[in-house]
Amino acid sequence: MFKRIIVLVCMFTCIHVVRAHRLAYKPLELDLGNSKCFVLEANASVDQKPWVWYAPTLPAHPDRSHTWYIERLLAKGISLAGCDQGEVRGSPRSVEVFTKFYHEMVGRGYSKKPVLLGQSRGGLMMLSWAVKNPDRVGGFAGIYPVLNLRSWPMKRNLGPTLADFGMDRDTFSKVVEQHNPINHLAGLAKAKVPICIVHGDSDRVVPLEENSAVVTERYRKLGGEAKIEVMAGKGHQVDDVFFKSSGLLQFMTKRASARK
């Protein structure tokens, strides 16, 4: 009996530790309809408090791999926030929910122009919102981001993609280019929203050529400012070159702190 009690105590303690240390910081948690949102609040006394909007926000993301960025952003008075809608892929419905989250943040005194940080599939979530809200974006940052619906979403993750758009495969194939954010970059370029991305040239999950490379090329042709740092020999992985990038941090800090 005593041994059973010890085992149960250990189990609950371990579960508590994992939850408590997922981010190493305790966030402010918000409910937005069916979505769970969070804010890691910095000590910022200015009006329109600067913030970085991170995606994907899921039960396991962000996590402790983001600590280096989080510590430095908070130290600069820049908050980090996100909204968990589950495995969305940029449908009009999910974009609408993100817009509600944006208004919630602005209503709480946060900047009307956050920096968007999209990691992996979070890139598609953020870019899909950004192209429909170019005047509400201070900058777009990416860590090996999915940006092209015809890449990872259709080739390797079709089920959740179709579910988000509420379509079958044949119907979605006919309208995918209408919803593909890489075809709608002109508004962001006109609004002079800068882009900064880090991506590995050996990424087989989210190929550089189909995502970050094509977006930066198109964006520059539209007159937009786009910087991409290609990491030689790196794939889709947790690595310091992605999660301790001084260039990406400098970009986010500068853009989030800029007077809008």
C-alpha cells in the first residue's frame, strides 16, 4: 500500500513538473470562444505595448526550446502571445478567429502592429492572416515556415488541411490558389512590411525552395524587403541556428519596438 502511494505521488508530481516548466514562465491565459490563448507579459509601461505573435500555439507549443527568444524579448519589454485554434491551415474561418484575438490584444493595450513569428506550420497560419491584414503587421519572422499550401499541407498533411477549409480534395484542388497566401503578397509589400526568415537548405519536411525561397523571391519582385538566412546542412530540427538566431531576434526586437 505504501509503495502504491509513493508511485501515485510521483506520477502526479511528474505531471505537474512537465506542465509547470513547459515555458519556464507562467503565462496569462485567455479564453476566446473555443480557443485557448496565452500572453507572456513583459513589463512595458508604454502605450500600445509591443508584442510578438507566435504560431503555432498548441498544447505543446511554444515550449522550452523558445526560451532564448522569450527571455530576451521580455527583457526588452516585448510580450509574446498566441492563440490555439488547433491544426488550422489558414482558412477564412481560422483567419477570422485570429482577427478576434488581434482585437482582444489591442483592446488590452497592445500594439496595433505586432511582429508575427511563424514556426513550421505556424508560418502558414501567420502569413494567411497577414496577407488579409497588411496594415496590422509590424513585421513577419519565420523559423523554417510553411508558407505554400501546395507544399507540406497538400503533400504531407492533406487531412487536417481539408478539414480546416471544410472541403473535399477535388473541391479544394480547384480553389487552392485563391487561398494560397504566396499569391497575395502585394498588400504586405505595399504596406512596407519587412520579412526575416531562417530556413535550412536540407529541410525535407518543409522544403526551402517551395516555401521561404519562393516567398522571398516574389516579395522582392513586388518591391518588398525580405531577408532569408539559409542554414547549410540543416533540416527541420531543433537547433541553435534556428532557436538562438541573433539576426532573427534583432529583427523582432527592432520591428516590435518601432513606433507605428
